[in-house]
Amino acid sequence: MAFHVAGVLIYANPEKLDDVSRAIAALDGVVVHAHAENGKLVATLESDGPHQIVDNPFVATAFARVV
């Protein structure tokens, strides 16, 4: 069985950093590793298969807002 990991860098509104960090960390398979006061967060998405990462609600929401 394979283990899949995707690293992501997230830019959040600094005023909402704590809320965003908690919301992301609450998602299944997502771990927030670090955050900075300027709104940057580093997280990983972990799963047993690549489709679980792609189908993660965090990924779907994030890509919907990418320009």
C-alpha cells in the first residue's frame, strides 16, 4: 500500500489566520505544520491514495479560487 503526501502553501488574511488555520486542520487528512503572522500557512494533505488527495474538500475549494 502506498502513502501519498502533498505539501501546500496557503496565504490567508492575517486577521483571520487563527480561524483559517483551525478550519484547515479540522479537515480529514490535512495537517497544518506552521504559520506566520503575515498569513502564510504550511500544510500537508496525507492519504493512502492519490484520488483521496485530489478529492479532498480543501483541494476542491482551493482550486475553485485560484486565478
